[in-house]
Amino acid sequence: MEVQLETRIWDWVDNVIIGEQFCPFAKVPREKGSIKLHICTSKKIADILETIAQECKFLDDNASTETTLIACSQALYKFDDYLDVLDMANSLLEDLGYTGTYQLASFHPEYQFEGEPADSTSHFTNRSIVPIFHLIREASITLALQFVDNPDDIPLRNIDHASSLGRDFFTPYLVKKLQEQ
């Protein structure tokens, strides 16, 4: 099942995140093979947090790996639970001295931006097949932003683009949760 999940996640990355340019920074690391995908199969929050810490250490020791996607295949399917762990993970990064070195981006099958209607297509900009913590090198973001016109416009462009694509575009990539496979 992990191989099938890996295939589905890479399909989402290649066709949604990169293919539709939701992240203008993802194409080059993907082409270089410098995005690591780690499937965390534990249901325990402590194990998930330990995985995040281990992946920070991995990035410390492996400069050729640009970024890590930590996909939780067996846990955190309730969005509120995921958000609680995201807060814990951000605190962990701070406690480990990684503030300014790494940051977490968040993706979840039920992602919903606060204040947006539940049926808004804007949520699809951060929806994924399983709960994912994206560990990103801050120095890489800073460097990449130098080559992007109006980087502050990226979120608004993504929301508009998700709306123009419509819900049906995202369905093949996001509808089936892991438990349904």
C-alpha cells in the first residue's frame, strides 16, 4: 500500500502542485530528484513529531535534498487534530533551534482556510491525498523569491486558479482517502 500511496502523492505533486504551478518553486527540485517523500505509518503523535525532528536532521546532513514531504498515512485525518499537531511541530522546530532554518507548510485532505465558506475551491490549494507536513529550507525560499515577480500575489493567484479549474479538476487526485483504497 505504501508504493501505491507514494505513486498517488507524486501524481498529485506532478500534476497539481507543479503542473498547475501552485508552487512556483517545486519544479526544479522535483526535476533534480531533491524532494524526499517520507511515509510515516505511525498513529502516535509522538512518533510523528519524532519523524519531523529526524527529517530536520536528515536535511542538516544532506544538502543535496532540498525539501521533505512527510505524509501521515495512518493518522491525523481529522483536520482539527492535524492543526493541533502542526502547532506542536512548529513549537518543536523552535525548541530544536530550527527557527529561520526550516519551516512547515501544511496539506490535508480536509484543508479549510479560516473564514472561507466550506465549499470554496480556495481550500484545494492546500488539499492533499493524506495529511502532509512539508519541511522547507528557508534559505531556499529566500533565494527562490528573488526570481519571482510579486511573490505576495502567489496565494491570491492560486485561489483564483483553483476557482478557474473547479472542483472536478481536483477530484481524481484527492477524492479517495487512503482508508478507501
